[in-house]
Amino acid sequence: MSRRYDCSDPMERTRGIAEAFSAVRRGELIVLPTDTVYGVGVDAFVAPAVEKLLEAKGRGREMPPPVLVGSVRAATALVEDLGTYGQDLIDEFWPGALTLVCRSNPNLVWDLGETKGTVALRMPMHELAVELLKETGPLAVSSANLSGRPAARDAAEAEKMLGDAVSVYLDGGVSGNTEPSTIVDLTGSVPRLLRAGAVPADKIRSVVGVLLTDEDDDHDEDDGPADASTGPADAPSGAAAAKPSLTKTDPSAAPDSSAEPPSGSARTADS
């Protein structure tokens, strides 16, 4: 039986956070508000719980969920490194609607799906979400919707779609942003925009200088092979070139907190 807590009431909020924490520790699903849309989350380090999340949404391991954190310190513990631009982007846009895809820490014991050694991270700008995340630790969070449906913007919408698959619903009112988080891949030598979203691309360029997009790929194809004398200076390397499976998405149009990153021309419905 699911329970919904009205977090506009201080006592309900305290009780709801405590119940959500307990549910996460039991490997159960919870729904929480974020600064983009509502997300459905589980303990990122409990593989059976991540499987439950994917099953509840109706998606497979090829579309692993992003991870939400309550602090920058928590995020840095999950990655091998932030690359050349990661810290600058975090300083400028976190907490906020920017998801960063990085190489994951190889020493971590977790299974988010077919991530190809990457992880998508975000710290939401939402007081309730951050308060919960500081209690639970990193959560694997996908948009609170069934695959192919718009992401929920309030707890009632999420409950209609996910029902008793979720143990605790934290009702924080209507979510703050109709747009999903912007997703940037930092696994290559040059940042790549994987999904346009709440943070405009030009603001990201003002921080990193160069930001590759699908349009750049189209131009490269039109121009033919790169000149060997100059080399592909702006081309992504490693996982960025392959556009890691972590960035695949379903056709639903919505966010972050939730959130999954896109692959190819697809765009995710997560925060």
C-alpha cells in the first residue's frame, strides 16, 4: 500500500522524509519532487531496487537512470574525474537543471544498467529533494512516468501512473520547471550537448567555450573526412564518440529530477 505525504505541512514533511528514507533502505521505490519534474527513485547501490525502478517504468537495462546527489562532494565520489570542464560547470550551474555525464568511479559496486562505465549526475535545486538526498545518499532517479507517457508534474499524476509500485509519494506541489535538465557529456575531450533543456546551450558555452552538438556532426558529414594535417581537434573521444547507452531515452517528452540522458537524436523524459 502506497502512502502520500503532503510536504507543505511541516509535520507531514518530517514524517514523509523519514518514511521515504526507510523505504529506500528497504530497496523500495519512492517519488519525490525536483526543480524540473517529479522523479521516481531508489538506492543507487541496490541493484534489485534499480531493476524494480526500470520495471515500474516499463523500460530495460539499455536505458539506465541518472543519479541525483545532495552535495557536490557526493557527486565527486561517484566519478573517476570531472574532466577539464566539470568543476567549472558545477560551480556555475549546481544545484540546478544541468546533468553531467562522467566516467564513473571504477571502484564502486553498483549496477545501474548498461552504462558503459559512465554515470549521469545532477544536484537538483529543490530544498525537499536535497534534504532527502542528504539523508539517503545518491539515488537512481528517473522521471515519474510510464515509458512513453509525459513525466508527472505533481504527486497525483505520478501516483496515477505508478500506483502501488511506489511505496512513498512525497507531495511537494507542482514541480518548478516544465523543461527537463540539460545533459552534457564530459567523457570526451570536448563537452557534448546530449539533450537541450532548462539550461540554455549558450550559457554552457560561456563557461566551457566549445560545446559539440548533433549539428556539428551533420556539418562534419557534409564536409567529408577531416584533414589529417589538422586532426579532429573538436571531436569527442572515448564514450562521447560512441554516445554511451546511459544517454538513451524513451520517446516521452518531459525531465531529470529526475531524469535519463539521450542518445542519438532521442531525447529523454527525465529531469
